[in-house]
Amino acid sequence: MSNLVFFFSGEITVIANLLLLLTAAVWGFGFVAQSLGMDHLAPFMFNSLRFFIGALSLLPLIWYFANKKTLLVGQKKSLLIASISAGSVLFIAASLQQVGLQYTSAANAGFITGLYIVIVPVLGLILKHQTGVNTWIGCAIAVVGLYFLSIKDDMSIGYGDLLQLIGAVFWAIHILIIDHFAKKHSPILLSHLQFIFCGLLSITVSMMIETTVVANIGLAWAALAYSGIISVGVGYTLQVVAQKNAHPAHVAIILSLETVFAAIGGIVILGETLDARAILGCGLMLMGILVSQIPLRYFVKSWGQQKHPTV
């Protein structure tokens, strides 16, 4: 009986990891959709529409959990503060990312944005979170990778890459804000409200500095649908479902492969190219991201098991 339980639990874990891999692919190819969307729409208008669509896509989930009476609302004032805080930072991060995509490739954007995984535990020091040695090693490797990917011979960094790098810091801040407020409110409800607030900020800025041709919204429907429904609605749902049966370390590592899928999408769909220096930089950045997620004790434990195998 115990063997049967072990078999099914192992199978469930594999399915969860595959769902996480699918989530990483969905989010990675989202960079391609965002890049294509700007063929017809300016950055802030595109962001406003995709976040409004994303908010709508979460309504079925909210309705489902509300009917199950498992939707944690908490105090309305606290929820409003959480939504405004998260939505404001999300607006800054998403704006930097979207504008930056005008000046850099989807591959570069994906890998540089992925640095938020390394930045989160570093910023966590301010909140007195514990940070392992593996984080610092991973951070150092990622910085070297960023040098090869983005730093030019004259030691300058491309404008688009710089915007993505600043954006990565705000993505990390956004994760810490969500981590703080998600303990008091439903993550899905919080996401829904922050998307609405982010969309309102984006469309306000768009109306002030951009000119939008209504017909172009229809031309960008595919990119908007993917960015709003697939990246947000489907991607978020897959993540929630998968994380129930996946190891936290596996979640972080698999989702970090979003950067790889962004590069694949950029090369296959957008026709982007990476020279040897850029490929080296991407490889080192991915290595740094992965190392930052794996505690050194894991390697020590694995080495000890190999040295003294169980008979």
C-alpha cells in the first residue's frame, strides 16, 4: 500500500513540475507577444489593455473560490492599500519592461528581467530575511553574465537593457510586496485588483503622452489576447494549481526557465540573433539564477550520499 501511495505521489509531483514548465513557457513567450503588440500600439496603451484583460480573465477564478467560500478577503482598507501598493510598483516595473522592449531584444529582456529571482533575497536583507551563501554566489555569476550580455566595449550599457535592469529591481520589490500582503488576502483577488489599478495608471499616462488609433487595437488583438488571457489568466492558474503539489525549490528553478523560453521565442518567432558573447552572457545569467535557488547544503547532502551510499 505504501509503495502505491509513493507511486501516485511521485506521479503527481511530476505532473506539477510539467505544469510549472508549461507556465514558464507561457510567460517566456509573453515577451514575444509584448514585442509584437508594439507594432500597432504604444507601450502604455498596450500595457493598460493587457492588464485590464488580465483582470477580466481572473474573474472566473474569483467566482469559483468565492462559491467555495475559500476566498480570503480580509479588511477592505488593508486590501485597498495592498492593491494600490502592488499595482503602483507593478505599473513601474511593467512600464520599464514594455518601453525597454522597444530598444532591446525579447531574449535580452527575458534574461535581464529574470534577475529579479536573484534580487529578491538580496532586497530581503532589508526586511531581515535570511539569505544563504548560494544567493551571493548566484548573484556574482549573474552579474558576470550581465556584463557579457549587455555591457559594451566602452563599458556602457544599452538603453533598453538598462531599463530592463531597473525593471528587474521593481519586479523584485513587487514580489516582496505581494509576499507581505498575500498572507492577509487572497493572492488571486489581490492580483485582480492590482491589475485594474495598474491598467488605470497605464491608460492615464497613455492619454497624456501617446496617440492611439482605435483601429490599431484590433490589429494587436492576438498579442493582447496572449498577454492578457494566456500569460495572466492561464499562466497564473497553472502556477496556483502546480504549486500545491510541487517542492518550493523546484518551483523557483523551473519558473526561472521563463528566460530560456523568452530567448527561444525571440529567435524562432521574431528572428532575433545572439552572438557568442551574448550566448555566454545568457548562459551565465541562467546559471546564476539556478545557483541562487539551490542551497549549498543540497550539494553537501548529495555528495555525502554518493560518498556513503545506503546499502
